[in-house]
Amino acid sequence: VIIMSIESSCDETSCALVKNGREVLSNIIYSQIDIHKKFGGVVPEIASRNHLEKISQVIDEALEGADLTFNDVRAIATTYGPGLVGALLVGMSNAKALAYSLGVKLIPVNHIEGHIYANFIEHKELEPPFVCLIVSGGHSHLVYMSDYGKYEILGKTRDDAVGEAFDKVARTLGLGYPGGPKIDALAKSGNPNAIEFPRVYLEKDSLDFSFSGIKSSVLNYINSCKMKNIEIVNEDVAASFQQAVVEVLSVKLIRAAKLKKVKNIVLAGGVAANSGLRNYLISLSKENDLKLYFPSIELCTDNAAMIGSAAYYEYISGADADLNLNAVPNLKLGEKRYAGSK
Ligand code: ATP
Ligand code: MG
Ligand code: FE
């Protein structure tokens, strides 16, 4: 079964062709990062306009890249939430038009669930059950995935998402957008023990997160350095901030794995690209006799291949939306909000 998938929830316009949920035939990603950079973040109206300009080209390139035609496509998948409504609508309308004209099924996919499925593409042996840490630009979740399409949220952030915290700290340091990769790069030459930023674990046994406190601590540290005329070493700030965040995320992921008695732990979302997080968890998972999975850097951030993978499992469980499908900007993990959902 070959599924064409379209992703346009934020600032990547992407189309992929994926076979049986695990084999990527093509995955074309057009990123708008260079356009939004000068504004220091994603501007929704500009995102929609650029999706509109690129979507047809991205779809054509996906077919060309896989050396296929529309006749080979069995279903059209689209991200329908969460994300920016105007951005989502561009990919979704194109998906609807294609599904209608080709007479194939329309499969709506939850973007955050898609991030988890990026792992299935590269790790053919990976199957649920497992515990997944989803850390992206807008979400931070600890999830127990008992089966395809079955999620239990064990914990989530009470304020900022991890990616958001990275981006804000980067902005404070004047590093530009998106900040995550820049903090990651700087941290490599910094001392993670230089500055003692708080590790926020919340109540005993809680699997929730809070990142607004550490963000403020970094801000306070920088301001007090400026006031006292102390030199700010960006590398040390980046390394110390990253270390504090990585420790909390990792400790809670391991705790969740023990709680659910699973052997496999999985990372997903843009922040799963972070080398500090990956390296820390590589050793922590060994110590705890757990097997760690994460996607390659390209599949951590937004792409349509992960949507195509999730869509396959929806397809075999009978998903088929009608043309009234609408974008759901605040769609929750594990939630289905469309007519025809089973
Ligand atoms: P969501 O998936 O929650 O809707 P999004 O799609 O905007 O949000 P992603 O594309 O999954 O988010 O991830 C982007 C985020 O990942 C940004 O906040 C970015 O700074 C962060 N990020 C990317 N690479 C790294 C890295 N190497 N280290 C830390 N953060 C990173
Ligand atoms: Mg993005
Ligand atoms: Fe995302």
C-alpha cells in the first residue's frame, strides 16, 4: 500500500510517498526557516502564503522522486492538527482535492502522533508497546504507546514546551531562530557544570514537566552578569541550560519506562535531534538495561514521511474521512476529531 502524505502544520511544506508505513519512497521537505528567521519566529500569515506557493511543487517532486504517478497512490494522508490553522488548511485542501479526484481514501493524521511514527521508518524491528518522550516546538509529552494508535499520556509540560524553552534561551543569547540547533552546537564547546540552573522535578512521582522556571533563571543569570559587568560565556550558558533540561527529561523517561515495565524507550520531535539528550540517554538507557530508539536528525523535525507512516496504521484500521474534514489547531494526542473516524 503506497500512501501519499502531506504535512503543512507549521513552517515546513512537505510531501512524501511511503510504502506499508515503513518504507520511504520519497520525502520532499521545503523549509521556510530562512523566511521566518528575520522575524525571530514563525509568522502564521507568511507561513500560509508560502505553503500555498510551494505545495504543488512539493507534491510533484515527491512523485518524481519516487518515480511514481498518481495511479500508484492508494490513499492521501494529511496532517489535520495540531498546528497553525491557516498553515494546516493549505495541505489539507490539497489532500482533499487529490483524494476526491483520484477516488481514494482521505486519511487524517495527528501531527504529534506522526512524530512518534518517524521511529518506525528507521527501526523496522520497533513495535509497541514502548514509552515515548515527545519533545518538540510546541509539545512535551511522556506517552505510553500500548499498540498502534493507542496512547496513554503519562505526563506533559505544565507551561513551556522544551523546544520553546530552547528557542527563548537562544533568543536571549542573541543566537537567532530556531534556537535549538544553535544551543546544541554551542553547548559542545561549553562547560555543563559552569552554572547551576534548577532541575525542576515537580511533586515526587510526577511525570509532568515545567520549563518556564529554568528559562527565567537563564534570563536572570544573563541580566545579573550584565549588571555586575561579568563576562557572559555563551558556550557555558548553553551547555549548562541544556544539561539541566536533559537530566530532567531523561530521569523522567527512565522512570516512566520502569512504571510501565517496558524494555524499549523512544524519542520523538524536533528536540530529539539534540545531541546532549541523545548522548545522555544512550548511557542512561544502558545502565538501566533499556533499548533506546530515536529517528535520524532529518526525521526528528517536521516532515511528511512520518505522517505517511502514521497514516498506514490508520488506513489498515479503517480510517476514511469525508470532505468535511476540518483543521483542528489544538488537537490532542490520541484524539480523533473528524467524521468517519473509527
Ligand atoms: P510541534 O511538533 O509541537 O507542533 P513544531 O512542529 O514546530 O512543533 P518540531 O518541528 O517538531 O516542532 O521541532 C522544532 C523544535 O525543535 C524547535 O523548537 C527547535 O528549536 C527544536 N530543535 C531542533 N533541533 C534541535 C536540537 N538539535 N536541539 C534542541 N532543540 C532542537
Ligand atoms: Mg518547523
Ligand atoms: Fe512538529
